[in-house]
Amino acid sequence: MTDQFAAYVYDPRMSQHVLREGHPMRPVRLQYTYALAKAYGAFDGGASRLIQPRPATEEELLSFHERDYVEAVRAYSNGASTRDAERHGFAKFGDNPVYPGMYEAALLACGASVRAAELVADKFARVAFAPAGGLHHAAAGRASGFCIFNDAVVAINVLRRRGLRVAYIDIDAHHGDGVQAAYYDDPHVLTISLHESGRYLFPGTGEVAELGEGAGRGFSVNLPLFPYTGDAVYREAFDAVVPPLLRAFAPDVIATQLGVDAHGRDPLSHLALTSRDYIDLVRYFAGLGLPWLAFGGGGYDLDVVARCWTMAYGVMLGREWPDELPAGADAFLTSERLRDADADIDPDIVDQTRRFARQQVEELRRLVFPSHGLTTG
């Protein structure tokens, strides 16, 4: 393990496209993250490797996606008629607009996650971070929620072809529905998604009762949370569910979707995490000591994304960045410090979110824990 490195899979081309003027998904966030991490010296020294991605191959895409969908994305990207695009999830003013070069951009993002998976599976990297990845909503034949190709599924399939048992943990504010659907009947991939309840947020799914089917029953795990859930309540719920399930499942590899849209400043969700709890979760993943494949994910406040993902990569390196921002960071950040100040949440809201979280945890233990030989008490 001592000769392995932490990989950061990125190319500037990933941050240059624009989905649509005013669209909340702004790939420039990747450029800001890279610039901040580089300013802190994240790519200096032998423990870190900046890895160039490659586009995913068609064969890799077809490990999950339908052929006619892949061909449609390629055609739309090249200027073909979009008259039937809505059947594939595309719409000019919707979440997934068609834009020139989208096929190539999506291929590269997916390929970056595949490259990260290969580095981990082949034991070159102890952890590999693909910040452009984590596009967890894409379905086999349909774009959804800013996601065209589901890189997380395609990358996990790389691990599965090597016979590895994978635990996928998703801390994005939105339910990881596309990844769940891919492995809904598979007992070799444990999917755990902590997210704002679908009663209040896209994609409207992710209830505890969605727990898998057939041989995979009990291997799809969902922990929905009430709006304005903050650090303390979130961590109580996480600790009640995730550690015992991971111990029982005993994965060979963990794959984590590290979306930062559960942060209290994110404009598209209603959770209230700070960078403190977010990074504590990343530290937990690092502390498991398992081969680790990490994706980016959601995050629509550019300042929050850059700060949190830079801190996350620091955890992967075993380094703690100073709170004082490097010179020049004010050119693309609005914060004056790397870490957030403590959040002040009304005690009545804390009580409400805690009651909701405890109800979900109790139901999850009742429905899911027995499948893993765990007691419900």
C-alpha cells in the first residue's frame, strides 16, 4: 500500500463546455476545483498523481446503456434533428438540453471514471478521484437530471468484471436513482443513498421501501432526510446505518458519490450541511482502509464545490490544507476561508429533522438489516 498513490483524474477539456446559458450545471466548477487544489500544492510530491482521462469506449457504455440511446446522443451532438429527443430525456429548456459536442464531453467524463476504476482495480492507486463523474441519474436509455451517461455504473461494472464486491455510497442531496436501478437485483453491489426526501426534491424517489428485488432484496438502501437537516442529525443517521451495513457486506472496494449539493448554500436543494460534516464523511471513507473509487456529483454553488472537493482530495492524500486561501483564489471564490463557519439552525427545525431521520432509520433497520444478518435493535 505504501507505493500506491492518490489519483486525480482530470483534463481541462472537461470544464470548457456549456450546457445552456443560465443552466445550473456549470462544468467550469471543475476548473475552479483544480485551480484551488493546485494552488495548495495538491499535485506536488509522489503521493499524488494527476491522471489524464480517456473517452469511454462504446463497449464500456454498452455495459449499461442501450445501443439506440448511445447512437441518439451521438447524432444529436452532431446536429441531427432533435424532433424525437424528448423520448431520450432531452429538451431545449429542460434539465438536459442538446448542445454541440455533448457526446464527446459525456464520453470523456465517463471515461475518466472508468480510468479511475481501472487504477483502483489494478492496484496502482489506493484511491482515485474523478470529479467530473458521479452522474448518477442517467438511465440505460434516457438522460436525466443533468446526466447523459451514468459513469458511476459503467465504472462499477469495470470492478464487477474483476469479480469485486462493491459498496456504493452516495451522499449527494439527490437520490442516486440511476445507480440503484442498475443493481436493483444484484447482491454483489450494495447501494446506499442518503439524500433529501423525494417528497420534496428531484427525482422524487429514494424511499426506504425501495430495497431491491429478487437476489438483490436488501441491497438497495435508502435513507431520505427532511429539508434543512444539518450536520449533527445527518451524522447521527449516517452512523446508525452505514457502518453496520458496510461491516456486514464486507466489500472489496468502496465507490463513493461525493456530491456537495447537500451543503446549506446549494441553490437546488434544501439540506443544511457545512463543509465540516462533509469532510468528516470523507474522512470516514478514507478510514475504512479499502480500495476507494470516488466520483464528484452534484454541487451548484461554485465556491462550495471548489472548496469541498479540494478538501476531499486533501483527505485522500492525508494532507490538511490551511484555512487561509492561497493567493489568487479570490479570482474565482467568494469565501474568505477554506472552511465554513458553524451553521446556526433553529432548534425547532433540528428537532423536526431529527424526528424524521429517526423514523427513517427505524424503518430501514426493520426492512433492510435482517437481509444482512443484523439485529434491528
